[in-house]
Amino acid sequence: MDLKVKLLKSSPSNGIETFALVPDLQQFVRDTSNYGTTGAAVNRIMGMSLLNKIKLAKVAMMHPAAALGFRFELLMNLVLMAEASHFHKPKVIVLHHQITDLALSFELPGLFRIFQEIVSGEFGAEAGLSTMNFVRLSEVLDRNQIKFPWIMAPFNPKGYQMHPSAEACHTLLKNSPAKIIASNPCLFGTLPTPETEAYLKAHSFAAATLAPL
């Protein structure tokens, strides 16, 4: 799934970049309804090229305990790898916020480690995480000494969906080592463009999404 972002710092030409967002959750839900969870995953893997299937097998063998135990943090990443294989040399691959926040809920930082390993090692791209809980994600990454180049989270002038508070998110934003993408800063187009632009300029964002997820 393509994610259109506007780079706010050191941006070439018009500053518009396309990042890969995985998985395409709406399509995955439809496939799960039609084929079941296993069927949806198998269909993606079978659609990979032979070379990419070999790479997928290599990743699985690098985590034998997780593979033999059918652990979610590895199996989910293999599905993500299968889906990301259809993108042509993506610059950045971002994990969908529903998967990120699910991993946070179940205390699975290993999912983030494997995702970053795959994105960097198998695709030669930068890894990003999308989340609806910027503060909690940052705490988990810091506690587990995991660093991501990009993090995308809700940021807007009204503080909508900024948990636990807009103040906490803005404070953390100032010190975050990652490049932060403001997700849906215009609140579905309900905010005037000048207000949104002034807000983005007032904070240290690296980019902003052009449309809500």
C-alpha cells in the first residue's frame, strides 16, 4: 500500500515521497474472510518470486526457535516480507499502526527487531513504525534499545488521538532520535490549511502525511 508523505526538511523538488506501508490491512482482512488467516498468508507467499521465497526461508532459518514455535512475531514478519516483495526498491517501509500497536499490547518487541532486520537486510530500505501511541512506543523502543529511522504518529493542532496528551507527545517529539511523520495533521481536511502549515512549521517534524490512513 502506498503512503504519500510531504517531506518538510531538505526536501527535493516538491518534497512528495511515496513510502511503502505494510500490510495493506483492508486487503488482508478481505483475504482472511475469503481464505482464512493461513490461506491469506499462504497466498502472499506463493505469489513471491523464487528468489524472494529463498530469502524468506533464509529469514525463517535465522530464527529457528521462533519458526519451530510458530511465534507471532516471526510469522507476521514473514507475511509482511511477502507483501513488501511486490514493491520496487522502496526507500522506506512502514509497519501499519494496527500491527505496531498489537505488538505493543502483547509486549512483543521482538517483532520490531525482526521487521527492522528484514527491511534493512532484505530490501535495503529504511524501516518505519506507524503507531497511535507515540509515547508508549518510544518507551518500549528505548527500554529494549531498538532504534528506528522513522516513526509516524498522530500530530495535529487540536491534540486529536495524541495519547496520553498533546503535551506529552510534543515534549517527546523534541528529543526523539527518529524522524517523525505527523499523521493526518489537517484532521481529515477539517482544519484550515494555514493553521495546519503553521503547526507543522512550529514543531520538528520530518514529514507529514497527505491523506489519513
